[in-house]
Amino acid sequence: MKSVVIGIHLNREDVEPVAESMKVSDVFASVVGVADDRPLGDRDLLLEIAAIRGRLLDKATFIAVRYGFTVRDENELAIKCSGLTARWRELLVAHRDEVEMTLKAAAAAAPPARPDRHDFPSGAAYLRALHDATQTIHVDPEFRVGIERTLVPIATQHRWIHRDTHSVELAMLVGRRNLDAIRDAGEKLRRDFANAPFLLSGPWPLEVFANDHHE
Amino acid sequence: MPEQTEEITLLETLDHLLDRGVVIAGEATISIGDVDLLYLGLNIVLANIDAVIRTSQK
């Protein structure tokens, strides 16, 4: 039996009884036991884990661990998380009453042509070109101003993220008490920019803001 | 429309599950049936190519 790690939490009671908990230093991991012969790509397992993730967030804010990380026991978890837990605890204390919201907006212009891997002398050069292509994507400037006037002031932190060549994302850290205000702001944005397709989703656990990588 | 909304919600939920959150060193193989789809190596977890690039820059 392996355990899929879902997230990192401040208290054991933030995890149980929704999932099993494993102590790692002075924080707790939420885990779900999975039979060794069950592949992690199993559709039902993915949906089950996604649902548990949602129920855990209802209890308390946690740091999301990207799907695919499994351990056998607390010892293995401690070894693999060595050096990370102090920072996690700091984040969990600092953002106890906050969650993430995401706005995904379509790119303003047609995406640039995807680089052809045959045009590059090495895989690394090709990957760099592919990455650079995503950085040229922007939303319509007026729409961006609209977003920054309506949604951003409600968020305590925000980051623009370029993930692919078709869309741009705004990740926001939002106080739980401000979730209705963010949703209302999203509705206003939809009314004001009826022709600008976007998706406002959340609340999510700490995903973007749990990483030190700033874009 | 409700069905469409449900689909979008599911896709968005899976996107967050598979491509967000902290990455912890480890390894695993994601497979469906007998076919391994993705090898999850050190600091690269269930990543599409764009995510691999972002991870490699950290």
C-alpha cells in the first residue's frame, strides 16, 4: 500500500477525518492509501482525490502538493520533506485565513507559432524557445486594467502567470471573508467586458503562493 | 449550460490537482492500463512540457 500525499496542514484536526494524517516535523500531511497495483492515473482515483482536496479546504487552508507524490510511511515522508517543513509552517500560519482564486483569460491575439523542435540544435534550446513563446502572451490591455481595478484590490497578493500560449492567468490570495466580494467583482467584470472570455475559479488551497517562484 | 459548467469545473479542478502545488522530490510512474504515460522524476511531477520548463527554471 502506498500513500498519495494531498497537502500539508498546520494541525492534525485540519486533516482528519476527511483523510489520514502523517506527522512530518511540526506539520501534518494529508494522505490517502492506494493499493500498489492501482495506477495513479486511474480516473476514479483522480476524482476521489480532487473531492477530498475540496473537503480538506472546507476545513482549513493547506498547502497543496502536486499530484503524484507518494510515500510508504512517515519515515519516507520525513526524509523527502527534510528542510521544507519550517517554511511550510510559516506559510500556513501566515495564510491561515486565506485561499487562492484564479482568473484564466484568453490571450488577446492568436498564439505565436509553436517552435519546431527540428529548428534547434539541442533539446534545451528548444525548451527555452517554447518557454519564451508563452511569455509573449497578453490579455487585452483594457481588460487587464478592468481586472486590476475590480479583482486585484480585493486580493492581498496577486501574480500574473504565463502557463501556455493560449491564456494568461491571474493567481490571487484572498481572505476567506472576501470570497463573496471577489465573486461579485467577477460578475461585474463579466458585465463590463462581455466579449472577453475568462474563467474565475476557486477557492483553491495554497498552490501558487506556496512556491517561492515569482513571475 | 449546466452540463457545460460542470465540465469546465471538472477540468479546472483536475488542472489544479495535476499542475499546481508544491513539488517534492520523489518519483513515480503514472500509467493507464499497462502503458506508462508519464515518468515522474526528481522535481518533475506530472508535468506537461510547459510545466517542465517552469520547473527546470526554479
